[in-house]
Amino acid sequence: MFGLGLWECVGIIMLAMLVFGPRMFVRLGSSVWKSLTGFVNSFQQARAEVDVLDAPQPAALKSGQESGGTSS
């Protein structure tokens, strides 16, 4: 990550906690968690919609589409 090692990242996080306080990190973690869960839920909903659209159609509907949609 940008050429930083583990201990440099830990140091930056500790310095940020000293400057901003631990309460800010709790709020930040909560908002990041809510954002990630919303992101995952939106992908799951999109996948469910695609699965519904790609579902096999009953034979009665297929025959109507093949003949141009007119039934006699």
C-alpha cells in the first residue's frame, strides 16, 4: 500500500487516533460497515433481478413469441 510497511500503517493509525480521538473511528467504522453492506445488498438485488429475467419461460409463452405474438 503506497510502499508503506505494516508498522508504518500502524503508526499512522495510532497518530490519527491521538489527533481525532477513538470516538471518530467508531463512527467511521460504523459508516463504512453500513456502506459495505448496502453495496453488497445492491449487488445481490441486481443478481436476483437478472436471475428472474433469465429464468426459462413456460412453453406456452415461447410458442407465442415464436409465431410473432399473434394467436389464432
